[in-house]
Amino acid sequence: METAEKKNYNLLWLGIGSTLLALLTTGISILIYHNSGDMYLDRSRPGFLPDKEEIESREVEEEFLFSEDGPVTVYDLDEYLKHFQEELNDLDELKNPYSPEPLSDDALGIPK
């Protein structure tokens, strides 16, 4: 039977070994991620967001665009509130908001 001191010693080596193994495998995966070029495809990282040209080329309804760096005018606020009220009225018209109807293809604007 092993002594308590030897058991503690084995447990210590198990902890050190598993930590080193985790660091080694993490380092290898980061190295592969970097060398394969996949890190340049990751758009969630700061600096890798879509370019301004990509954003402008997307089709967006013009009535919902507001200036990114300009002042908010009373007209802009009225337009926002008008569209907000339209959406709120559509939600109020739902008889049962917890039914599958709000997630139907028609409600989400998905063509069949």
C-alpha cells in the first residue's frame, strides 16, 4: 500500500502533466490555425469585419438607413417611430404570439 505522501506526489505529477498536455495541444492548434490562413477568414475578430464597400454593396431598404456619423434630426426620429409603430401594430395583431405562426415562412419573409 502506498503512503499518503507518495499519493500526493503522484497527484501533483498528474496535474502538472495534464496542464502541460493542454498547453501543448492548444499551442499546436493555434499554430495550425495561423499557418493554414484560417485566421484571415474569421470575421468576428476586430479588424476583420466587412469592408465598407461590402456593406454598401448589400441591398438594404433605403428608408431604414440613417447617417452613421451625422446628427439625429427630428425627421429621422419621426421616421424611426413611424416604422417602429408599424412593427408594433403587426405584433399586436397576432392572436397567439406563442404559436408557430410568428415563425412561419411568410411571417419571416422567406420565399417558398
